[in-house]
Amino acid sequence: MHQSPCRLLGEIRYPDEYSYERVGEIESEAGEALAGAVAGLDVAHLEVTPGPEALCFEVWCEACPPEEGAAVCEGLLAIMEDGPLGRLVVVRGADAPITVFYFSGESLDEVTVDRP
């Protein structure tokens, strides 16, 4: 198991009407788009897992401030302009807040969950 203090857990969910060809396009473009989107982070591990309903990814890095999480989402929007829904959860150290980004098309929303 990786020991980096920050994890990014993401998902790009495909619309039901997507053809196998369109899913294949996203799967083939996602690895390169994600690698470019996280290039500014000190990445220890990057994993992309395609599936029938969604493409999931996991990134382990040293730190990920909220603006970097937003930049990762924006880097993926280019391959998602026709309908997929994305979600990125940024988990930091135990005392740090968790940030959740929801993104699709040109929309990017951020929710922060602080420790109670």
C-alpha cells in the first residue's frame, strides 16, 4: 500500500446512451488527460481502471490543495464535453478537510467537509 498523505479518488460515469465506441474513446484518452492534469503534483501512484459504467482512477501524492483538485477536474473536462458526470474526492491527512468535486461539461462544483 502506498504511504503518500494525500489521495485523489475519481470517477467518470458514462451516460446510459453511450455507444461502446464512445466509451472506448474516453478510456483511451483518460490516462493521458489524467497524467497531464496531475503533472503539477508529486505523484507516487496513478491508476486508471475502466469499467462498463464508469472509469475510476486513483492518485497518491504528497499534497493536493483545493485549487490543484479543481485543476485536475478541469484537465479532464476536455474529454467529457458530451455528457459524462465526474466526481473527484480529495482525502488528505486525518486533521485536514475532505474536498469533493463534481464536474461535467463546463460545470465544476466543490464541496468541503471539515472535521466535526
